[in-house]
Amino acid sequence: MLSSAALLLAGAFMVGLTLPANAVYNPDADAAAGAALSAEAVQTLSVDEAVSTDVAERSTFGVTSWAEILQQRYGQASYSYTVGTGDIQWPFPFPVPISDGFGDRVSPCRGCSSYHQGVDLIPGDGQPIYVIADGVVVAHDEANWSYGNTVEIEHEIDGQVITSKYAHMQYNSSPLQVGDVVSVGDFVGLVGNSGASTGPHLHLEIWIDGVKVNPFTWLQAKAAS
């Protein structure tokens, strides 16, 4: 009996070694099992017809700098004007570009103000500057840290005390002294770049009874053609 059992086990072992591995593979059974698993794994998504899936409708966004915001808010003024020969005149006998107006601005340099209290006229370095109306020189500071070479002239106009201030002139270019009586069109000094300045220009201020106002609008109203 032991011999018979040994012969049977040996025969089974030989069959296992010689039979191909896929001899017992049933493709139909595996396909059915795979289909069943796929059916269980299917996910569905219900979309409301009212919801648009058009990516072209996606909104866009941008970034605006603080300097651009200020430019949009305060930098769109028109500085077109004409000059005249009346009792009140512009500081130059011809229209010149204005690079910076009155009011809020981005500070252009270290020590420069962010609220501009005058207008900056740029006729070119060394151009002569003239008195805007009859008056008396009340201040001349040759080397002010901020304004550079500066002259202030006091006028009486329409019953008000008007002060005109001319700043950033070339050093030693103004002959005026405190107490000098001047007339409209008299020489004040030369356009320069003294003090806290980023380039040659005339910084002009107008005060009415000590209050600083927009020189451009004031001259537009007062400097008749």
C-alpha cells in the first residue's frame, strides 16, 4: 500500500510540472468578474442645466499700484493756458510744460513732499523767471534745504494780501533783496535745481492771506490775456 501511494504522489507531481500554467485559465469567468467590479466602481455626476460650464466666462483680475491710483486720481489735469500782458502775468512770457500740479502726489524724492503746495514749471535750465505782479520782496533765502534759492514777494490784489514764492532757482542768480519794490515782469532769478529737487524747474506757490492755493487755477483766473 505504501508503494502504491508513493507511485500516485510521484505521478501527480510529474503532471504538475509538465502542465502549462494557463491550462486551467478560464477567460470568460475573469471577464465576467471584471465587468462586475467595473459596474460597482462607476461614478456619476449630475449637473444642473442652469449652471454654465463655459470657461470663457471666467472673470479676470489685475493689480494696480498706489502710484497708478494717485496718477488716475490726480494726474489727469489739463495744464493748457495762454499768457498775457496785464497787471498779473505768468512767470514766463510763453506757455511752458507743467510737470507737477497742486495737491496729493507720490513723493518724487527723499525729502520731497507727498502733498505738493505749488506747481512745477519746466521751461528749461537757466530760463529767466519774472515777477507775476507789482509787489515788495519779503524774503530771500539763498540756500534753503528744501526750496533751495528762494524768493517771496508780497502783493496787494483785489483787497487781499497775495504772496508769490519762487523756488529751486540757480544759486546766486537772483539780485533781489528784502524790501525791494518790484513791478510785474521784473527779473527774479534763473530756473535751477537747488534744494530738494529732481531736475531744473520753477516751483511756484501762491498764498492768499497766508493760505496756500493752487497757483495754476489762480493764475488762470487772474492773469488776463
